[in-house]
Amino acid sequence: MQAKLARLALDIAVRFSGGAGAWRFAETLPEPVAKEDDPDELRRMAREKSLSLEAARQEAAIDATSARTARALRKP
């Protein structure tokens, strides 16, 4: 009974109602992956993507500054 009340409280908290609150479970769990991703490689990829994003931000800032300068120089 306590489990049903806890599930009802969770359903209400996440705003499930009617059929949406009918929880379904897989018959079996999927098999674990054969090999986990290498943490060092994941860190390298994250750093690389982060650096790419930072470079793009800096390029956008430079472009915006260039556009403002060009507009300012065109004014008589």
C-alpha cells in the first residue's frame, strides 16, 4: 500500500494523469555494453568541443566588432 501511495505522489508531482500514469516496464534489461568508453578519450573530446565553441564565440564577437566599426566609419 505504501508503494502505491508513493507512486501516486510521484505521478502527481510529474503531472501524470489517466493512462499516462500507467507505468510500463521491459520484460528484461538490455545487456551491458561490451566495452565502456575510455574516460580519457571522453575528456579529450569534451575539451576539443568546448574549445571549438569558444573559438566560434570569439569569432562571432570579432565579427560583431568589425560590423560596428564599419558602420561607424560609413557615417559622415
